[in-house]
Amino acid sequence: MTTKNKQQRQKQVLRSAQDDNSVGVMEVGAEASLGPERLVAVDWSGRVDVAGQRRHIWAGVWTRGVDGKERVELEAGRTREEMGEWLVELAAETPRMVVSVDCCFSYPAWFLREHGCATVFEFWEKAAAGYAERWLARETEGVERDERFWGKPHRRPEVFCGEGFPLMFRLTEWDNKVAQGLEGGDAERAAKMKGITPKSPFQIGGAGSVGTGSLRAMPFLLRMREAGFKVWPFEDAELGGAVAEGKATALNAKVAKGAKVREGERVVAKPLLVEMYTRLMTGAVAKSNEAARAAYLKARRRSDAGYAGISRGVFAKAVGSEDAFDALVSVLEMVRYRGEFAGLKATTDEVLKLEGITWRPGVSG
């Protein structure tokens, strides 16, 4: 698919979303006005070593308690497997929960079809069955390397150069990382990507590569779904019925404690999992620089009420770690737009059913 065709396809998909709500738009109504009771933004890592995972995987957590009080925390020190177990425990305690993960939930549709996958969940199963590590094995003896997965020491393959450049991106990546910087793009959205080279999930090595973390996330994503999480945009959000704000928290707390509730009082809710890209949350910032992180957070604290209540301890963690910074800013953006999550609907677009959509504030497709 050429660059021009990719742009045309993107416009068709977005126009379809505006016309018939087919790409996971927010419905305005009672459900959309409800916010979740807990939001978690996970800054992910594809590191293979346990120490690296515990150092680089951070979670920003916003919780609204039964008393209506809100708190924000930063968590680290868990491996990928331990992060999954912890999130399942949180979901059992607070089903009205949304978790965003900073990784690609899928690959371009043509790649899934090539591997005989009719759904993204089949692709996750294939990845978990050993294909993920096989694709990551760049120099392993006895393993034939798929040269489309590239990165240091291998250069981008010819198939993804020139007219083939768009092939290595999903529609959502092209929309967020490339299209807005082209003629006719959204200048405000393009500014968020300033100074960033667009990355493909096929890149598994080199600065800013996303492929390794994404492939190693797929077994985790599969476990989350098996544990009862709904995954947008492949499924509708099911964050509970239209009840008064705060009432759902109290009811779920009663249920968790085993208390009896009146018929019709129980809130039916399932936790929701969405794909997130931290750069779309933070905007342009030299986040690898501690001074830049501190300046960014201080400026937001002065101008943004959402940052005003951050404790000194949480602030210090975000200043001291790029990963903690990403997790904190991302979860606070989720808080700002929390009313959107309950209305997210599964896409009916055949390509996006396989590729997925990166959630961003105000997403409509």
C-alpha cells in the first residue's frame, strides 16, 4: 500500500466512524457520563531480565474511594507476570476499572492474515505459543529469522522502504505518528510527535523501538482477557449500568465484602483494557532529562487542577524516573477524559478488528 493509498484508506475509516459510529466512538448519554472508579496507566517494558522489568514497568493509579475521595499513586517493582496478577486482584476489588498499556496490541492486518489469524485474540495465542520469541530471535542458531523484524544490528528491510514504508504500520499508527505531519494533518496532534521518528511494531531493536515490548505483552494481554477484562476496540466496554455517580463504588464494595444487596442493586461491570501511547499523553517533552521532567510537572501543577493534589512523594518519583513520569502523566490524562470510557464500542471495520486502535483523549476512531 503506497503512502497516498494509506492516507486515502485512513480517511475512509475515519469518515466511516463519523457516519455510523463503527470505529469505537463515545456515545453521549447516561453511561458516558459515568466514570470508572479506578484508572491505571502502565508504562510497559519488553526487558527480558527480571531486574530490568521491575525497574522499568511503572503504573500510575487513580482511585476514587467509597467516600468519594480521590488519590493518585505510582507503583513499580513488578515483573510482567506480577503486574498481570496485581491488575487482576485490583479488578476483583474494583471491577469498574480501566487499564491502559503502553504497547501495540496488534500488527498490520496483512500480517495477521498471513498467519491465518481471523481475530486479534488468535494472534495473541500464536504469540504466546512461542512465535513472539521466535520473531525476536535475531541471531539464534537453528531458528530461521523473519527479516521483516528489524533493528540493531539489522537495518530496515527493503520491503519496508520506499513505497513499502506504510506497510510496516497499522492504520492507527499511521494516523497518530505520520499522517498528522503531512499536508492536511492536524497541527496540534502533529506537535505531540515533534522530534519523534515514527516507530513500527516490526522494529525490535534500537532507540524507541516498540516491537519487543509489544510482542512480550501479548501473552499478558491474553491472560487479562481470560481473567475477564474487555479489550477495546475489539469488544464493547462494560463498565456497568447507568447509576448515580459514587453509588457504583459503594455497591461494588458491598459485593466484594460478601454483603447482601437488594435485587437490581448489584452493578454488573467488567474491567476494560485499552492500548495507549505515552507520547500522545505527554506531548513534546525531553522526558529523558530529569530537569525537563521537573519543569514540565511544575508547570502543569501551576496551570492544571488535576496536578494540584499530587503528593510530594509521587511528584519525586515522576521526576526521578522517565517511566514513572510517563505513567503519571498518562493516568492523569485518563482521569481528565474518564467520562469517555463507558461509551467505547467495538469497531465493525474489518481492518481495525485485526489491528486495533490506540486510545487517545477524545478518540472517535
